[in-house]
Amino acid sequence: MMEISTIGLDLAKSVFQLHGVDTAGNGVFRKALRRRQILPFFAELSPCLVGIEACGTSHYWARELIRLGHEVRLMPPAYVKPYVKRGKTDAADAEAICEAVSRPTMRFVPVKSAEQQAALALHRTRDLLVKQRTQLVNMIRGLLAEFGIEMARGLHHALALAKRLAAGEAPEVPLLAERIVAGLARQIGDLQVRLTALEKELLAWHRSSELSQRLATIPGVGVISATALAASVIEPERFRSGRQFAASLGLTPLANCSGGKERLGKISRMGDRYLRRLLVIGMTSLVRRAKAKPDSVDPRLAAMLQRRPPRVVTVAAANRTARVAWAIMTKGGTYRTPIMVAA
């Protein structure tokens, strides 16, 4: 058997596909292995380069293969897709991964530690519970509206009403509807208790992370956004600039260049959707504060609101915040309020 230099590993739930090549790029083997066979198979191989598409489980397998002495590189699936020659099969995907990982211009995803994945599990669980809470609130609002009862907007109003409904203080609705609405209200109460517990866990993780505390000094970045950035962004120095980091979050405009004319469009919305949403939500809060109290925010933000629509300003501020976060992660220090020089 010829020496294996590179392997493309296509992950799955139970049956994984492998494609191996030698130093000349010639195919050596194609095989499918079950989950329990993966580690024993790689333990018998000499150290080689292993390419894997980045996904939730890829970081675990990367850590295990690195322990066996292999060099593992994770790649965004969107960057691997162009190398699929024809059809959509596991074997074709493994071959495409093997081809993509050897490209000199390929961009790779750093391997997360188990601790970082645990912190991100807190974020994903909290995000799910928030969505479920919103669904329940909207369900109660819709049911009460059918009986001519209007529910005040705002989460604090919804939680207060849910507490009254769970205690049996329902408005004038039929008995059957009252029981249904009260049951939904109790679910909201249970979710709120679980959310509070998760947020306490995130706060404890935030206090134990020096990087997260420094990121939280940025205006509009709170505990949730700071912990998400600290747990998600590994090796920030791999980005050459703050703009490249903002581009990785999909916060930079798409460029359309043809015939020597360049036009900038909407933001690309590529990369980590969760981090992008957190930054935009934080900047939305900052923009609202700028409208009410212009003196309490960065003067550049208030000046921009006079020239551009609020939503455009929000995304632009999220872009700038991503660049500031990259500077803090790579160069250290905390956020420093810019000094405005009078004209």
C-alpha cells in the first residue's frame, strides 16, 4: 500500500466516508467506516493531513485525530462545495474535501476546545428558549385578541400578564380558553426560570474570562455578546484586519465590479449568523439611546443618524464594533472612547 499523505473525511451520524491520496495526488483508497471504526483506523496510520468540513461535531473529531498525531484542518462547507465534481454522494464529498484541503489559498477554521463548545452550548440553549418564549407570548396575544382583549407590547408586560394568568386571574374569556391560556402562561413562567439560570451560568463564565470582560467594555456589547465572541472567535490574529473579521461575520457590503465600475450592495450575511445578530441587536439598542440622549453615545453615531436611516446606521455600527472587537482580541487592552478634535 502506498504512503497516504492526505485524507478527506466526510462526517455523518453513523457511516463516515474517507478518500485518501498519496503525495502525488493519486487516489489510494475510498472506503466507508462506521463511527466506532474511525479512531482505530486512524490510530494505525502514519501521521497525515486530514481535511474535514467544519460543523458541530467536527471539532470533537479534530481533537481526537490530533491526539493520534495527525494534522487536521477544518474548512467551511461553502468553500468545499466548488470542488465536488458531479452529483451529491458521500464519496464525492470526501474526494472534494481531500482536494480542497490541499489548496494553498484555502481558508481554515480553528479547532474549538471542549470548554469553548460548552460555553457555546449555553448560548444555543438560551437562544432556543428565547424563541420558545416569544412563540408562547405571541400565541397568548393571538388567543386573547380573538376575544377582543389587547395585550400590551413589550416583554415586561407579557411576563406580568403571564404571571397573572398562571395565578388564575384571567380576563373575561370562556372557561375552556381560560384553561388553555393559563397553561401557556405557566410554560412561559417555567421558561423564564430556566433562562434566568442559564444567564447566571453565562455571567459566571464571563467573570472567569479576562477576554470576555475586556470585550464587554465596548458600548453596545453586553455579557451575552462578549461571551459569545470570546467563545466563538479562536485565533483572531488569522484575520489580517478588522475589516476581514467583520467580513467573516457578513457585516461588509457585497461588491459588484464589472467593466471597471464597482458597486457596493447589501451586506453579505455570510459567516456566523448568531454573532452577527447579537452585534446588530446591541447596536439597535445603542441607536435608540442615541435618539433619546445623543450626549450619552459616541458623537459619530449621533452625526450618522442625521445623514442615514436608523437601520443603515445600526448595521454600520455593528461593522465598526466588530472591527473594535478584533483590535481588542488581537492587541489587548479595553475600549477607549475616541477623542473628538474640534474643527
